[in-house]
Amino acid sequence: MGKGRWNEKAQGMVVPALAVGLTLALALFMSGAARAAEPALDLMKAYEAARKNDPAYKGAVAERDAGREFEEIGRARLLPSVNAVSTSNRNNAKVTTAGGPTQDRGQYSSSSTSLQLRQPLYNREAWASSAQGQARTAASDAAFRARDQELIVRVFDAYAKAVVAQEQVELVQAQLKALDEQLRANEQRFTRGEGTRTDVLETGAKRALVQARLIEAQDADQNARNALQAVIGMPVQRVGRLKVAGRAAAAEMEPLDAWRSRVTDTNGEIESLRQAVEVARQELRRAEGGHHPKLDLVMSTGRTQSDTTATFQQTTRNRSVGLELTVPIYAGGAISAQARQAAAQLTKAEADLEARTGELMVELHRQYALQRNSTSRIAALQSAVESSSVLIEATRKSVVGGERTNIDVLDAQERLAQAERDLIEARNQQLLAGLRLRSLAGVLQEADLQVVAREFDAAK
């Protein structure tokens, strides 16, 4: 009689939970079926879409194109400049000579045309401006190279997070399914008098917690897909699945010094900052050039008609070739102030280069260590997943034999779910570390992303 009351009470508590679970399961099935109908987004397709649609990348392309004009602008100061001037006037003149009569010439037209060519021969400011323009263009190209490699890392990072979030939903759903089976088994054993009400309540409580975790996982999945969509500029329903069954490939174990040398030699950001130092150095030269004279070759030809009252009704043609020397004497101290300002900016540019190099070296060490240790960590997690799967079955058999309790089964299931989550995250971290390591070294290419894309299966 007592056992019957316990059974009724237990069923009264479990049935509402089952109703809620069935409703949630039906909603999940419908949403999952809708998403499953959509083809999974391939990593390389996501990258191609990002190159077309990512606002940050489009801005980097425009910035590079604008930066390439600095070289032309600087070189223009060393090339000849040609100017043409034409004037036409309507005059009304009266000419009065000293002590003499006044001559009224009435209204007449006057005009003048001239063509002048000026070629700098000695101009330290122009030389510095030309070298500065070359450095600015080189800095722009190097900065774009860094942004181009950064896009690869950003696309993979967003894609990998979407993969992890999607896998988390499926893992929680699998865990929920396992708890449903466990709950049914508890109820059957309790009905037969082999189990306890505590087993049913423990499993039901665990199932409720996993249901809440599933809602959190779905929110994280949606947020991750939204973040990926913001990068690639197209809607995302499903992404590929990471292959975790096979053993991870061994990390590149080149000496750390080789990677450090690449950072200083080929990293786009470092090269851009190095060119920024050159820009500041040439700015100092340009400012100091204001103290030096300028020598220009000047060639001109012109024609004037009635240009002045003295040349009334006369036409004059003139051609000249000569040198023009400009010697600065005093400019109120502005040139010296500009030189001091440029010297301070040069010091800052050198400090920025040194500081950023140090930051990138620290990040290089971190990614190198992560890449070096990832293989053994993934192998350990794969073993943990395999062991946890076997442990669940062994624990269930021990429960039947009275050696273990229901809570031991629940703990084993939780350990399996956690090991599977850790394995997926570790595999993604390994792939991301490899890309970041090559990006820091300045050698990351699209071909590297293609290699990584083979680790995902977009067909499932």
C-alpha cells in the first residue's frame, strides 16, 4: 500500500515534467527539421562571401587603394610643372604727362598669354616628400597584407564558434535523450519494486537542468550564427561539422626562433610600422629642408598686346630660359619648430614599433605553446570520451547488481557530455592557433584555410 502511494506520488511529479519535455522536444524537432533542410555552409564559401561583403575588409581595400597614391603625389614634386595663364581685359585709359597735356585713349582691349615650365634642380623638401610618399605607399600595402590575413583568421574564428555552438546544441539534445531513457528505466524499475523514488526524482531533476542548458545552448547557437552572418554578409542556417573521430595532425614544430624571425621579417603590421618610422624620418628631413635654398630651372614663353599704357597698340612676344634661386632667411621660427615637432614624432613612431613588436612576440609565444601542446591534449580528451562512453554502460550494469547508484550513472553521463564539449573546443583551438601562428609570422595564405576546411564536413 505504501509503495503504491509512493508510485502515484512519483508519477504525479514526473508526468508534468514529461509533458513539458515532449512539448519542448516537438518544438526542437520542428526547428531542427527546418534547419536540416538548409545546406550546411562550407568554410571556403564563407570566406569567399566575407571577401565580398565584410565591411571591415572593404574598408581595408579602399584604404590600400588610397595609400597607393602617396607615391605618385610625392614623386610629382620632383617632376616638371607646366602652367598656362591667359588674361583678357577691357580698359579705359587717360595718360597725363608731367607739365603736358592729357591724352584720352578711350576704351581698348588688352590681352596676355604665357606658358611656363618649372623643373626643380635642388630641393631637399621635394626629395624628402618623394621618399616619404614611397614609404607611405609601402606602409599601406603592408597594412593591407595584415588585414587580408586577419580576415582569414576572423572568418575561421566566427565559423568555428558557430560550429562549436551548433555541436553544443546537438550534444545537449543527445544528453537529454539519454536522460529520457534513463528516466523511463527508473520508472520501470520503480514499478517493479527494484528501484526507488529517489532515482526517479534525481533523473527528473537532472533532466530539467539539461532542458535549461539546452535553451542556453540554442541562444548561444543563434548568437554565433548572427556573428558569422555579420562577417560574411549572408544568412546562416547551418554550418559544417568538425571531424573529431580521427587523430589530430601533429602541430608544426619548427623552432620558436624561426617563428620569431618571421614576425620581424614578414609580419605585415610590423612592416607597416617600420615604414611609418621611415615616413616620420623623411618628415624630419622635409622640415629641415626648409632651411636650405631651392634652385629651379624656369622656361617661359608669352605674348602680350597693349598690356600697359606704355605698350598701347603694341604686341610683344617673349621667350626666356633661366635659373631661379630662392634662399630662406627668416620665417619667424616656424621651420625650426616644425623640425622639432618632426623629431618628436619620429621618436614616437620608433617607440610604437618597439612596443607592438613586443606585444606580437608575446602572442606568438602563446599561440606556439598552444599549437605545440594541442596534439597531446586532444589525444587525452579523445581517450576521455571513449572511456566515459564505456563507463556509462559499466555503471548501469553495476546499478543492476547493486554496486552503484543512479547518481553514479548521471555523473558518468555528465562527464561524457563535458568531455565531448572539451574535445570539440580543443580541436577548434588547435586549428585557430595554427592560423594565428602563421598570421603572426606574416605567411598565412588562402591555401592554409583550404587545408583547415578539410577538417569540416559540410555534407552532414
